[in-house]
Amino acid sequence: MAWSTMLCIFRRRYNVASASRIKTFVVEYSTRTLVEVGKLETPKIQGKYDAGQLFLHRVFGYRGVILFPWSARVYDRDILANKKATKTPDSELNTSNQIGREVKGRNHMYYQVLIDSRDCPHIRAQTEAVTFLGQQENSKSLYAIPGLDYAAHEDILPYRTTEHQPLCHELFEKFLMPDPDKDPPFEARETLRAWQEKNHPWLELSDVHKETTENIRVTVTPFYMGCRESQSSTVFWWRYCIRLENLGELSVQLRERHWRIFSLSGTLETVRGRGVIGQEPVLSPQQPAFQYSSHISLQAPSGHMWGTFRMEREDGHTFDCRIPPFSLESKNEDNNLPTGGV
């Protein structure tokens, strides 16, 4: 059985049964054999997970471990659309041009996590998505920490294992140490706390934006990366992570992207192109999700982005899937350069 097919079957089974009924799960290693790695625990409906919690990602299927939590504001335009659907036509007419101001954010828990390096080649998400600017003040280079990700609370399927080193990642033992008296049985090292504090401005997840068009849900998470001097001007950098999920029954392929980028300096840029990051991913019932990251720089401390993805369904129908608008906001840097390193 293929890796992706096995994980998809697992996720479907999990969605229709309680966690108490599904205790053991297996994963496929590079040897293409199935082995048991742990026992699922009941996901938390309320509260939050602690550092060291092992988990299986609900959408991408990878094994991971939680490092620390983030409290983010989620702006979900689907909630607004559902509310507007219950209004009278007159009420809808009066509010149709104020959608941006109507979307209310709600607090939601996310986590900084490490991805098991054995799973990285098999997931449909960039595993080098968390990037930093070079450490020199005038540097334009970017570098990444492989296997670092963000996961929403509902994407965490916690599990327990008896393996001494249950996760393969070069930072696992640097950040966490075993503590058999704790639950989960790992404790954050001082190295992790110092790294989190030092890189907090560049790691912080604050805003998440969501919108669904014809069963394709787009989630955007922007991150400020810092600024650099370029000739006689200052250039501000952001990275943004985009997840596409097919919530329908028919396969859909991303064909084109269309971006509008507004800068506080007064410029409005249009970007069109085939696919994303050199790919035209297919979102099928077997592999319904795809995630990637990209970067944007402006000669202004803030701006906005929005746009569409041109999608093609397996029946030939094409449509524009909306990318929810999101802000690009800078932060006070206090002359601290991002390091990312440990």
C-alpha cells in the first residue's frame, strides 16, 4: 500500500470513529514495511497540549512533536458568508461592500512543531517553509530550518510511544529531554526556551485568514521577517504560508495564480503565473491538501495582498478560488537580527 494511500485511509477511519476505538496506528518507513509506532490518545477538545507531545498531523499525516504554543487570531470569511446567507436581500446589499471590515477575528491555538525527517519526503507540504533573513544587516539571503512547521490545535492527533527516541530530527534532543514522570514524558530544555525568546519576532504566528470557494478552502498565514537596507531605501520582508484543501468529492487542479499586492508607498502590483512554486498540484479525495510558502518584499513598512487561484475540476469546470486578503505589517525590531540557529 502506498504511503499516501495508507495515511488517507487512516484519516478517514479516524474521522468516523472515536479516538477510544482506534488505539494503534502504523506508518510506512523507507523499507516499505508497516510497523507499529505508538497508541493514539483522545484529542483534547479544550485546553492545550504541552511541549513534548507527540502527534500525527490530521491533514498531512506526518509524525511530529510540539515545541510551544501560539495564540493566533483567525479571520474566517466562511463564517461571515454563512451569516450573510441568512440576511434579507436588502441587508445583504447594504453590507456587500464592507466584507473586509465585517470579518471578526477569534482566538485559536496553534503550535510550533518539529516534523519527523523520515516523513518529510512523503508529505505534500514544504518542509523548509520557516525561513529567516541572513544575519548580516545588508544581506538579502534567506535560510531555513528544515522540518519546522505550524499546526492548528484540531490538526493534532496525540499519541504515546515507548521508543526512546521517537522522532528523527536534529533539534529533537537539543530542545527536549526525557522525563518519565511527566505526561507527555518530555521536558523543554533551556535551549528551547532561549531559542524561542531570541527568535520570537520572526516566528510569531499572529493572524490566520481563511476562505472557501466551491469546496476549496484557502488558509493564509503571513509572517514578518524583518527589514534590510538596500542602496538608499529600506526593504521590508514577509513570508506567507498557504494551505489549499479540497473539501469536495471531485479532484481539482491548481492551474494559475493571480496576485494583487498593495504597498503603503502607494504602489499596486499585479502578479500572474502558472501554478505555484513550479507546481500545478492536484487536490484529490486521496490527497486533498497541499501547502507551500513564498516571500514578498516591499519598500514600505506595511501593505496588503489578495488574489485568486484558477482551478480546474476533473469534469472540466474552471473557477477562480479566492485568496482571502491579508495585511503585511512590520514590527519594531530593536536592532535584533533573526538568527534561527541554536
